[in-house]
Amino acid sequence: MRENVWKSLSLLLVALCIALAGCSNDNKGSTSEGTTETSGAGGGDGEIKVGILHSLSGTMAISEVSVKEAEMMAIDEINAKGGVLGKKLVPVVEDGASDWPTFAEKARKLISEDKVATVFGGWTSASRKAMLPVFEELNGLLWYPVQYEGLEASPNIFYTGATTNQQIVPAVTWLLENRGKKFFLLGSDYVFPRTANKIIKEQLKAEGGELAGEEYTPLGHTDYATIISKIKAAKPDVVFNTLNGDSNVAFFKQLKDAGITAKDLTTLSVSVAEEEIRGIGVDVLEGHFAAWNYYQTTDTPANKTFVENYKKKYGADRVTADPIEAGYDAVYLWAAAVEKAGSVDVAKVKEAAKGLEWDAPEGKIKIDGDNQHIYKTVRIGEVQADGQFKELWNSGDPVKPDPYLKGYEWAGSLSSGN
Amino acid sequence: MHKRLMSPQRLWLLAGYTAAAVALFCAPLYLSDFRLNLLAKFLAFAIVALGLDLIWGYTGILSLGHGVFFGLGGYAMAMYLKLEASGGRLPDFMDWSGLTALPWFWKPFSSFGFAFAAGILLPALLALVLGYFTFRNRIRGVYFTILTQALVIITVTLFIGQQAYTGGTNGVTGYGKLFGQSLASPETKQTLYWVTVVALIAAYVLCRFLVKSRFGKVLRAIRDGENRVRFIGYNPAVYQMVAFSISAGLAGLAGMLFVLHVGIISPSMMGIVPSIEMVLWVAIGGRGTLVGAALGAILLNSAKSVFSESYPDAWLFFMGALFVIVVVFLPKGAAGLFGQFKWLRKGRTVHEDGDGVSYPAVR
């Protein structure tokens, strides 16, 4: 008899769970319908809905949650100042769950069910490629905040992270001039490292560099003993590191265990920022290089308040990093474009965004009208003992984005057919 | 089983089927385009669940590699769509991966007929080959399951590594037309929904026919005592191979439908996690009952959508709780509920009637 009681109880619980979820969803659904009925796309009286779509679960959550927080902070700040067009921004948050088809599904939901005015989201190239057809099909607007491999310019996406000529290409040139000619390329086995290395190889050929080796490991790989012995044997001047995520922890720890420090071997990483340093440990990373457009230490008035506010909101132990800042910029750029356009209509916002300038924490940035990327300053930094970067070099002026590398003669074969 | 069913129960069953059919056929009336699209995706998943149930619930073979078969079907359809979208030019990812000409094995996929046939036959063939080497050598139980996991890892690594030929981690995406019709238009979406409903019903009828036939009896006999079947004079390996192959073909079919609904296929859809998820649908829905397996796929995926939309930060906890509740309190899955209703009515415990499963399938 006791078993029966348990069974009925569990049944009740399941039913309750489902009912609960159903109800909350219903409420949400009805309010959204209500507001959209009264005033069309973008939200109701006095509010504008915006979508936020990052991985809040799964392997990418560790990186993407911080970007989501920066975007929420920007929305809060804008709302505190009276919103956009006198309307409050209401974020609709969805979880991409580190799964690319889920990104496509949630993007579709945000545009066609919630009728958001724009979406801020994505991290991996794969998630962006999955969302791209959805945004083009439904004529939505996506702000993508992470540096990536270039060779793309969708009319429905604004890219607020760096493209290759704002991070990788200048970094290689700087290394060739300052650190040596012999490059060893190490990356995770997916699209960004493979495409980046293809570009680097062309550039090395053109600028007199030399390829000492090229290795890929699966995402999440943790045994670098073989690769470190290959590096030792090849004796490169520079290891250009496009590893992503946990692999960096293993690689740098084992590099140090093998007795190789930053003094013996130059490494430059393009996916290791302040957040990753926290995870990997300063002791193993001190002295290694990275290339970004923004560091927490970047000295601008806007950055001072940005870092201060971020720490106040999310904790003094938190750090800001390039993608976090790019996500924050995206919200402000969109808001400025909407103010200028006087509407949240996608075509009008895109038109208004052309040439738009803003004093971001990373310095002055400007939207390129042609490819919807951003003019950004390139910065090469060295990891310090406190886990922050010291800037060694910067490009001075913001660099014009060139996703197809059309301005580089040696890149001709890369961008053919586009 | 049916002989033992009392007529009121038969009525209930009939009512259930009618309700399900009405719900499916009227869905376009009460669901928005987006929701209809989601439901269509779930129905495609239900086809995978049916196939999995055929080999796990009825034959006792646990495959943790159905993501691969699903993915192969998906890629076959995606390759066709991609070639259509590229309109004679090289697909974009090949271009930026440095290929200058279309690889030979891509060429036949420009024909829909070939792509469709390949989407079902390729997975079925792969399963047949894998089955030939394992079942014939009497590799079964956990060892077979581990082999299927190995298949997943090999395939995913291969697809990620061959970026120029497969699109790498990004997978194949960015296509818009099927037979000259835009995949984005609501009419196409509705048609595709109907196609999926028909496919699901066909898959169900096929599985039910197989299960009720002599073939199905042998499958169940293999599940309950493989050696006895062998001693009686049957060759279990042949039955296992055929069942496994049909199951893989169904997964391939589902993969093709999935691509049409979602618009992307990537190695992440054939990885270990989705493969295990597919088994979960069957386990939660009710192993050894076809309706249970299909319902499990639909309900679990609906729950996933609803929870993740309502609580984007905490939905995984809800899913976890749901799994725990089902595993602890409904060992026979959601389909076991029907048994419980019987118990509620009659006021006494119903014993196994041989249809639900109450023994370990992995031995």
C-alpha cells in the first residue's frame, strides 16, 4: 500500500511540474501577444523587447555567461537613463545550451514568437553560422560579440568583435618584426583555428616567415606531452596558439612542467583573455602574450567606469575581457542607432548604424557601413603577475575591418569567389 | 496481449489513438508557425525513438550510437540542399577551406532521389556492416554498446577533421530552397509537417507490423534468451542485424526530416550526448512499447523547450528532476502509467503481462 501512495505522489508531482511550466509559459505567451498586438514589432507601450541568446549551460557557459551579464548591465544602464526612444528595454533571455541547432531554434523563437527588436548573442562560430540563416530568413538583427575567423558579412549581423585583420594578421606581423621568423601553429580542431592558420600560413609565405609545424587537438584535449616534444624538436621562435577553452590550461601547465617558460619560448594566444587567466592560473601564464582589442587595463575614461560598474554589480573578484566589452558595446551601438533612426525597424536601424561612432571602453569605435564590422584598435599584451595584461603595442588608430582580407595581396586565394 | 485486454480497455486504447490522431492532424489549426515547426521536429525525433525501441525494447540491444545514423541521414539531405542553394557554385565552406572543385562523393547528392535513398540506405548499410562483425561474433551486451560509442567518436572526429568536405564543427547550414519552394515560407513548413506526420505513422505501422509478426517474436525471444533461440535452430545474428539495420534506417529518415525543419546539421547532433538523449526518450517513454517510445521523444523534447523558455537559467534542474522522478517512480517509463491507471481502477496491483519490460536489457 505504501508503494501505491508513493506512486500517486510522484504522479502528482510530475503533473504539477508540467502544469507549472505550462502556466508560466502561457502567461509569458499571453503578455507577449498582448503587447505585440497593440504596437507591432519590438514591444508594447513604453517598452522594447530585446533578445539575449547565449549558452547558459553546457561547455560554453563558462565564457558566455559573462557576456550575457555585460549585456544585461548595458541594458540596465540604458534603462536607468530613460531607455531608448523613451521606452524601456526588456530583455528576453534564452539558453543556447552550447548546441548549434538549439541556437537556431531559440533565435527563431525570439524573432517570430517574442518579436524582439534585436538579438545580442552567440560566441562560437558554429553558433553564429547556425543562427545566420534564421536571421536572414526572418529579417532579424543579430549582434555578435566575439573575435572570429572572418570571411563573412551577413546583412543581418553586426560583428562587434575583431575580424582577422584586427587581431591575427597584425599580431603575426608584430611577431615577425619583434620575435622571429619561425612559427609553430597550435590550435583546437574546429573552424576558427583551421581558418586562422590558413590565413597565417599565407601571410608567413608573403612576409618571409617560416612554418615550423602545425598541430590540431580536439576541443577539450588535455594531453600535450607529444605536442610539446614536437615543439622542442622544431625549435620555433613563436608558438601561435589558437587553442580554445580547457585545453589552454593543460597546454600551459604542461609547458611549464617541461621546463619551458615565457623567457625560453614566445607564445601568443588569441583566445586567452583575463577570464581565462583566472582559470588557467597566473603562475603558468606570466610573460606570455595575447592579441585583443581591449584589456581590463586599457586606459580610457569609459573603461574606468565600465570596470568599476561591472565589479560593483557582479563582484570585486570578477574581471572584464574583450568579448565581455564587445557585448557591452553592442547594446550601446544598437541603442544609438535606434535613437538616430527613431525606430526599431531593422532596415532603418542598419541605415542609421552606418558610420556610427561611440566612445567605448576600448577607445573610439566606429561601425563600418559596408560590412557591418567595427573599426577597432589592435592591442598586444603581456600577462602580468596580477593576472592583468600590460599593453606592449597598439595600432594607434582604429583599424578598418576587412573580413575578406581584400586589402592584402597575399590573401587573394582565400577570398576567391566572394 | 490483445486477447487479454478487456473491451473497456480496448475502448480506452482506441480513444487514446483517436485523440492522438486528432491532436496531430489539427495541430496546424491551433499552433503558430514556430510551434508547428518545433512539433514537426519532435515528431522526427519520435521516429528515431521507434527505431531505437525496436532494437532495445524488443531485441535487447542497447545502441548508444544512433546519433551517427541520425546524422548521416541529416548530412545526406543537407548536402542536397546545400548544392541546391549554391546553384552550381562551390558550397561556401569548401571555398574558404581551400577546395577548388566539388569532391566526387558530393556530386551524386545533387539529385534528390539519390540523396533521399542515401539518407536511409547509408545508415542502414553502416549498421548492417557493424552488425555483421559484432553479432556474428556474438559480441553483445555492454561490449556492443561500447562499440557503438566508439563509432560515435570515430564519426564525429572524422566529420570535424574533414572541414573542407563536411563543414567541420559548423556543419552544413545556410540553404533555403527545396524543389524551388522556399523552406522559410509557412506553406512549405506546413507541407513538411504533414510529410513528417505521414512518415511517423508509416514508421509506426512498420514497427508494429514487425513486432507483431513472427520476426518480432524471434526478436523478443532473442532478448529473453539468446542461447535458447540459437539451440532451437535460429541464427540470432541475422535477426539482430536486420533489426539493427532497420532501426538505423529509421534514424536516417528522421535525420533528413530534422534538417528540413531545423536548417542545420552539425557533428554536435551526432555526438555522444544526443545519442544518449535518444536512448533516454525511449527509457522515459517506456521501453518495449512503441507508443511509449514515440511519446517519450515528443514529451521530453516539449518539456525541454518549455522549461528552457520559461527558466533559461535553471531549466536543466527541471529536466534532471523529471528524469529522477521517472526513473525512481516509473521504472517502466511513461507508458507504464497506463498500467497504473488499470491498477487505480481495479484497486489491485497488475502483474507483468509480458509486454512491459522489467529485466535488464544489458547483460
